[in-house]
Amino acid sequence: NAGVTQTPKFQVLKTGQSMTLQCAQDMNHNSMYWYRQDPGMGLRLIYYSASEGTTDKGEVPNGYNVSRLNKREFSLRLESAAPSQTSVYFCASRPNRAENTEAFFGQGTRLTVV
Amino acid sequence: GEDVEQSLFLSVREGDSSVINCTYTDSSSTYLYWYKQEPGAGLQLLTYIFSNMDMKQDQRLTVLLNKKDKHLSLRIADTQTGDSAIYFCAESKNSGGYQKVTFGTGTKLQVIP
């Protein structure tokens, strides 16, 4: 009963370091998403993958890259972390792009860049 | 603009009804959602409403949509301490071939025993 699993749960980076946030879902969903959550700003879409093999930019893609490794996994990479990327990152998946399908969220990765 | 606005905080007594309000600006939104986020957890979909509906009821939850005023509300009847969480409204519309979902800032609901 895993759903959407994100790793790590917490991470502290120094400015300029790189890291990859991992996300995996076991629900055979086609669409996967990466959001960041900042106080007073709700969730903002970074990148999404409508299906295996495709990725597209969301609202705030700058400073990030993604890889849809296979149908299960969708990773988010920060090549050179900046303090402005301090945030809580959520991965989500849904069966397809249809609007009336539920999005399932991971528990989040709290990232601090110092 | 495409902002979704919510008040940041609501405090109610256990057993009372809670009403969380949301305003949105995009009249072409097709679905509107309410998500619940408990501390340290991701978002969980509570309910959603299609834009041509006025009301949707699901057990203790009632969603009201005033499309003319672009106002969405979530009423929780007989609020319990387990309802304490942050509640996000969100709107979605098709944008350039993908479903763009815009989230509000979240309303933190505090239930006082």
C-alpha cells in the first residue's frame, strides 16, 4: 500500500551542490508531477510527465531538470542548488491527465539550501 | 491573473461547523478541488466539483460553488479534532495540452477541543 514514495524526506545542501530527489509510484499511473510548496504561495508546478518518455515544463522550471526513468519513477534534479530553492517538494501521480482523476501525493522532501 | 486566494487561518470549536472559503479568478476553470494536508504529510484529495455544478455533498463535507462570483467554499459539519489540517483549494483548466492546476495558499484549520 505504498502509493507515492519520495526520498529523501529531509536534505540540507550547500549552495552550488547538486542532488536528485527520487519519486516512485506503484499504482501504474501514467502522469507524474513535481511541485514545490512555499509559505503563502500554495503549490507550484515545476515539471510534469504526462506519460512515460515525455516531460514538460510547469510554472517554475528554472534551476531544475527531470527524468522519467520508467513508468514508475520520476526524478527531480538540482544541478547547482541555490537558497531560493529551499522549499518542500512534492511528487504526485494520477492515472492520466483527465481532470476528474485524483492526484496522489508523496509525503514531501524538505530541502534546505544554505 | 490566475490567483487562487484563501484566508490563512480558521479556528473553530469541536462540534461546530467550519466553513473554508476560496476565490479564484479564471472563469474557464473546469474542475475545482479541495485537498487536505496533515502535518508532515502530502496532500490528500477530499472532494472535487465540476464547474457546472452548484453544490456537492459527501458525508460531513459540503462544497458550494458560485461561479458568477468565482467563489468556492468547503463546509465541514460537526468538526472534529482530526480535521485540524491545512486545506487547499485548487482550480484546473486545460492549458496548452496539459491540465494546469493552480493551488491556493492554504487555510490552516485549528479545532479547539
